Amino acid sequence: MTSTLRVNLTDNVEMLKTLAKESLIYGVSGILTRFVSVLLMPVYTAIFSPADFGIVSLVTTLSALLSILLILSLDNSMGRWYYENETEVDRKITSSTFLWSCFAAAILLSALVFVLRGYIADTIFRTPEARPLLALMAINLPLTVFSVFTVNMLRLQRKPIATTVFTLSTALLAVALNIVFIVVLKLGVAGIFYAQIVTSVVATVWTIVLFRNVLSPFAFSGRRWSEMINFSLPLIPATLAHWVIALSGAYFIQIMRGTHEVGLYQVGLNVASIAALATTAFQMAWAPFAYSIHKQAGARQVYARVLLAFVALSCSLSVGVMLFAPEILRILTSPSYYDAASVAGLLAFSQVLLGISSIAAIGPGIVKNNKPYGAAMLVSAGLLVVLNLVLVPRLGKEGAAISVLLSQSVVPLIVFVRGQKIYPIPYRFAATIFILGAGIGVGLAAMRFIQFWGPTVSVGILFKLSVLLSFCGILFLLLRKEIRPSKLVPEGI
């Protein structure tokens, strides 16, 4: 009995190392890709006004919504079925069914946006200047399906390096094309969307070459699509709710405050994406990893340890973003964008909650019951709408950021409560809540103290750095006790 537990302990450690390795590769990819994207921020903020940036934000937010609609959460089904039957023929059916159903949906949505672009710009956005941008976005939409397919396939094949090469290469190309279209050819904000189209064309060709053996439309299976859509059906309203939670703030700000403040909110969101490096890297590695080990002994203990490790890392990054957002904006933007610092930290912590939600959803996903996650997202979206209506008129972009943070917090709460009943996992909830609460509290308290104190820039930076290092030190002491390997073995063994 003891030897079996020791073997399981060794296996658990090895599985955690595998997840850490793949997350690290995705993390390096995210850092490099984000760094490449950050290179564009000084270009955008030097050439475009916050109002211009706000119009771009509205169009790209709509693009994100349409991407959710065309995927129909089938990426989750694809991951689940990919590991259900490991024969190449079956996997070809799964992947082809995903690709061509999403492509057909993209064509329909693209045509709809193109026809209604005038109505959307004039009535919904209240910004006629968005008309040509919506047309360009509609042209690009079907092409984005191939990039989504490639990233998902490489993740499912557990090829983080290949995924990194693909994402980083397309990001570098996008940056180069943005500079050509915006700086050299002086096409204005439309240059952003021309760059997206060309980048998508290149990515599509790459996808066709890379997966030419599994891209046949004849491999599409109506029966498999029916099975996959039934699995993802509870997640469709959930993914729409996710769009409401993550992206709809721009629309509330537009209606109540105007495009200038939308632009500031978007820049703050871009700064917050530094914390998203951890959450995005983790989420790219997490679902394929979690599903691939769910039949192994000790998998539940691994899931529990992953939660604490993720929260510790992502909260540390989020505290850093909250503390150093003003300095980041001073380096990367012009003075008209400095006010975006007030929302960056809050939006960073909302990314932490998003990652926690993906961990909470793994238990229900294993038993093929996505209803808890779907219900949680709907509740969260409804709460967000109410909070935005109350807070945005009073607080503007800060109200939108607070609304996202508060509404996002109910998702892991509901999913954990319901998920533990159908697939119990020994999570350490007390430590998780402490880390999250301490991170938000320390960040807000430190920033408020600095505002009251008014130190010089250099002294302020030293103070912030000491706060961040102290927080990380406390986490190290806590985690050394909470997730040490011996805790995987029951007491008395």
C-alpha cells in the first residue's frame, strides 16, 4: 500500500512537471508575443487619439463576440473527443468536423456584418467612422478560423514549441504589417485591419500546409458534430456570457462616457494583459493536460495542487501590474493615456478569476456535464449588466473594471460548489481565498498609500518593489507548507 502511494506521488510530481514545462513554453511564447504586440502601443498612442483607439476597440470587441458565435464552444468538444478515441481516423473526423462547421458559421456571420455595417456603425456604435472598419473586419473573420484551428490542434497534440513558433511568427508579421500600413502608407486606423487580413491569409496558407492530411471537407461527420454540439450546448450561453463579462465594458462606456474613455479603458486592458500572460499560458496547457491524465491515479491531487500554484503566480503578476501600471504607461504611451493606469490592476485580477474558473470547470468537464459552468457564466453576465448600469455612469471606466472583477468572482464560486458534488477534488480553498484576497488588498492599499504619501518617482518605485517582494515571500512560505509533496500521501502512511 505504501509503495503504491509512493509511486503515485512520483507520478503526480512528474505530471506537475509536465504541466509546468508546457505552461512555461506557452508562457515564454506569450511573453514574446506580448512584447511584440507592446511594440505597437507607442505607435498607436503617438498617431491615434484615445477616441480613435476607442473606435478600433469597439470593432475588435464585436469581432471577439462573432468569434465566440462561430466557434460555438466546439473547441471544448474537440478537446474532449480528441482524447476519447486515439485512432488517427477518429481524430481526423473530430478535427475536420470542428474546422468546417466553424468556417461555415464564419461565412454567414461575415456576410451579415458586411450587409449591416451601416446600421451597426450608426445605431449601435453611434460612430459612422466605424463603417469601413466593420467591412474589413467582416472580410477577415472567416480567415481567423484557420488560425484558431491550428492553435487548438497543436495544443491537443501537446506541441507547445510548434504552437509558439506559429503564434510568435504571426505576431511578428502583424507588427511589421501594422508599421507598413500605418506609418509608411499612412492608412490610419484602417491599417490595423489591413494588417490583420494579410496576416490571416498567411496563417491560413500555413494551416493548409501543416494539416493538409486532416483538412478534407469529406471527413466532416454530421453525427460527430451532433455529439460535439450537444456537449458544448451548455457552454454556448456561457461563452456569450464570457464575452459580456470580458469585453462588453467598452460598449457601456461608449454609451455613457464616449469613445475617448473607451480608448483609455482599452489601453488599461492592454496593460492588464501582462498578467494574462500567466493565465493564457496556463489555459493553453491546462485543458489538454487535464483531460489527458484524468484516467490516471492521483489526477485529482494534481488538479488540487495546480489551483494553488496558479493562483500564487497569477496574483503575484497582478499585484505587479497594479503597482507598476503608471510607470508602464509612461514608458509606452503619451500623457493623454496615463489615466488608464487606474483600471489596469483591477482588470489584471479579473484575469486571475478567469483562470480559476477554468480549473473549477475541469471536474464537470471530465464527467461531460458543463451545466454548472454555463449557469455560472449566465449569472455572472446578468450581474455584470446590472453593475455596469449602476457604476459606469458614476465612475466611468473604473466602474466598468470593478464590475468585471465583481461579476467574474461568482463564476468559480458557483462552479466549485456544484462541481464538487459531481466530481470531488481535494482543493485547498482557504489558502486560495487568502492568496486572492491578500493580493487585491495589498495592491489597493499600497497604491492608496502612495497617493496619500506622494513620494518621488524613484522612492515610489523602491516602495512598490518592496511591497511586491514581500507579498511573493509570504506566498512562498505559505505554499511551501500547503503543497509540499508529502501532503499528497495520507497521514499515517
